[in-house]
Amino acid sequence: MDGHWLDRQLLAEVLHWRVDAHAWGQIEQLLTLIAGSLDRADLVGVRRDVTGLALLGPSRVSTPINPEIAATDETRTVPEDVAELLNTLVDRLTPGESGE
């Protein structure tokens, strides 16, 4: 899985994202899909879901459509369970880790 350095980099960056609770739920779902794709050695699935993850990032909306909504939108740092899943995936995609 050595060709996944961009995937590892993105997953590591997610640890520093601040997004709303709904987005964290979507992120967790994608991380679970990525883990399943890794279990099956489905590299196309990994790439697809990592791309979906990138689209959920906080920098995807540079100017809020409605500033009043944006001002009241609560963003959060990464939930603990999501951070654990992210760290596990980064380890799995790192050469020499997890027996690869």
C-alpha cells in the first residue's frame, strides 16, 4: 500500500479539521468504508472514499452563502472515536506498519 502517501497525508490532516457534527458523522461513515476497502484490498474503493473525504473538508466552502447561518454553525474538533479510526487508518497505510 506504499502508493497511498496522499491518502495518509489527507487522513492525518483530518485530525485538525473543524466541521459541524453532521459532517463528522459523514466523515466517520467514509472512514469505515475506507477500512472495509483496505480489508478487501480494494484500492479503487480506497481512492473513491478518500476523494469523498476530501470533499467534506472545511475549506470546501470559502464564502458562506448565508452569513447568519454560518455565524451560528457550531464547528467541532475531531471526536475521539473518529480520531482513533483516523490514526488506525494512517497506521495501516504507512509502509512497515501493521505487517505490510
